[in-house]
Amino acid sequence: MVSQSLRLRLAALQGDPSFKLGPRHGTPRVPDGGSPEQVDLLGRVAQLGFVWEAERGILVRQLDVPLATLNLLPEQLAWKAIAPIGEAVPVEGPVSVLCFDLETTGLQKGAGTVPFLYGWASYRGGSDSVSLEQWLLPELGEEAPLVKSALAQISQAGLLLTYNGSSYDLPLLRARMVMAGVDRPWPATAHLDLLPVVRRLFRHRLDRCTLRVVEEDLLGQGRGHDLPGREAPERYWRFLQTGDPAPLADVVRHNQQDVLSLLSLVQRLGRHLELQEAQPSDWLSLGRFVEERGDLTAAQLAYRMAERVAPPPLDRAAGLRRARLLRRQGKTEDALQAWQALWQRWRDPEAAEAICVDLEHRQRDVAAALSLAREAMLESSVGWDQRFAKRIWRLRSRLGADPDDAEPARSFRASTSQDRPWATWLPGGESYEAWLILRRGMRTAEGIERSRSRVVARAG
């Protein structure tokens, strides 16, 4: 026996406009001249604030929300404030921001998942309020007008804001275009998905990066008894089965909060990237983020703050990134000071290696480089100690003898001992020259073998 829920899903999958649940659920049309069932449906969804809009052929709930009620100012939503968050933001002029979120019949992106509530929060530069719109699908198989209106809505915006929209909302909307038979080009509107940004900046201290957790931990906005998003599909199935819109009331409020929270989140991210409101553990991720976007001055400042106030091991990681950044910028003296600070504070092997390189190649002080390499090898972990052993091996060969040894010849002849355990790791033992001979021999053997292979191949 086929259940009612399965019949609904099959109808959505097939896109059958003739599918009806019963006499109370006809396709909504203009009330004037409509059937009693159609008028009754419009009357019931009107309890949630939805009215029929004949021009687009959809049920719409509209609301103007003052920015003051969201604790926002117009300048916090200007393009200069939003541009650092993502490269997709228009680079000039007032931004027309459109926040988008879907409530669907399931959590998957397959063909059987249908969006039944579209949420939009639109803000135009200079305005003191946000225009909220929500669209309701009252009957499965009648989503083509909603899909067409969604494409038009997106195409008119300067910037589309979503939360996980790249992975869920937009791919699902594309799928519904196919299922509803809507053959239109996809809008070229710039899109900024805030979820990857939040993950990059705050994943180190958030248990989860869901929008609800972000609201509580970053925005300080608890939802109280808000409906969990996973319960929305069951509420919609109940509405379709009974015709009672009451179960959808919580879903509508949940969707409204979702789209409005995106604007508050944009404001919070903008202040964070202006190096405000950062916690001690935030400075390292903040520095990485602004460095990737080319703001090297802000990155240096963030890394310095992380070195001072971030908990371990974030402070050390920030110091390494700052030193590497200075090296890439060609600021040799500043980079050397940063490496020296890392070595003195944390005995970091990468810092010791960088200082050795500077001593050997820029300062031409091979003896000092050898001395530091010896010290670093004794304090380094496995892997790094072998790197320093090879460096010691090479530096000693440059000096011709260890300047600290009273009898260099005896030192070179000495077998592997406690004071030189690294010799067993190297193919030439303690002799750098022996390794060079071995390497030349290996290269010669390889060359002979390659030549022989070519001759055999030609003869064949």
C-alpha cells in the first residue's frame, strides 16, 4: 500500500501538475472567480501572512524590517564593509544585498527534495530597512512559478548572500529548474557563501558551524524555542495532508530568522576583519584569512597579536607564519629577527635552519652556522635532527676540518660514536667527499643503464 507521503514525493519527482490531494487543495489562482476550495486555501494561508500575487503567480508574505531592530547601520552593509569578506563582492557603488535561504521537504539534494518555502531578505544601499519576502509552495507539482521568480529575484541583486548555499540551496534550485521544466539561463549575480568564511575564521573555537550555533556564539542571539530545521519537512507534510497551516507558523519564523541573521553575520564578520572584537585564539586564523586576500599589513599585525596573546600552540604557529611572510616579502633583517625570536622562545627547528642559512649564505659565517646546527640537532625531534646532521656534514666539509677539534684527522677517522651518531644516517659516513663519489657513481651507473635500455629498444 502506497502511503500518502510517498504519493506526495512521487508527484514532486514526476512534476505532475494534475496531482491533487483532495478537494480542499486545488491549485491557487486569483480569488475573483476562483472555486470555493481555492478561496478557502488562500484564506487559510492568510493566517500566516501570505497573500496571492497574481503578477508572479505565487503566495507571498512581505515585511519591512527596520535596520535598527537588527542593531545595524547602513554603513555596516556598504560595499566597503562587505568587500573584505569575499572576493565576489562588487568593488564599487552601493551594494544591493539579497539574502537567500530555503526550507525543503528533506535534507538531501536529490530530485525528490522540494523547496516549499523560499526566504529572501533584500537590502539596498542607503536604505534604513530590510525588505523581507517569503514564498510558499501550497501544492506539489506547482513550483515552476516559484523557480522562475527565484531566478528573476537573484538576477536583480548585486550580491547574493547564503549560508551553505554553494553546497545546498543553489544546487537544489538548479535541480528544481530541470524538474519544473524551467529553461532559463542561470543569473550571473555575484555570490558569497558565508559558511566557508565562518569555518576559516572560527572553526578552532566552535563545536559546530551551523547558523544557529553561530548566532549564539558570535552574534549573541539565542533563538529560545526555535524550531530545529530538521523538523520543517514533517510540518509541511502535515500541512499538505490536513490543510491546516498552523504547523507551518514555526517554520516561517525559523526561515525569517535565518535570512535576517545573514545580515547580522555580515556585520560581525566585517568588524572582525577590521581587527575588532577578536578573542585571543582568533588572531592566527584572522591573520591567515587576510593574508590570503593580500592584506599583508593586517596579516603581520594579526600574527604579532597571536604571538603575544594566543594560547599554545597558536602563538608559535603565528610566529612561524609571520617569519615566513617577511621572508617572502624580501625583508631579510626583519625576517632574521623573527626567526631569532622563534629560536630563543620555542627552540623551533625551522627557525634554527633559517638562521643557519642566513649565517652561511648572507653573513658568510660558516663556523657560526655549524655551531648553531650542532645545537639545534641535539634539541630537535626525529626528522629535523637528520636535516641538521646533513647540514653539519656539509658545513664541516666547507671548513675542511671541525674548528673545535684539536685533532681534525682523528675526528674524521673516528667510527660512529656517541658524539657523532648521525654518521650512520649518511651514505658516506662522516665523509662528505665519499658521498660525492658515491653520488657520481650512482649517476654514472644510471646513465649507463639508460643508454643500454635505449640501444636495446632501438634494436628491438
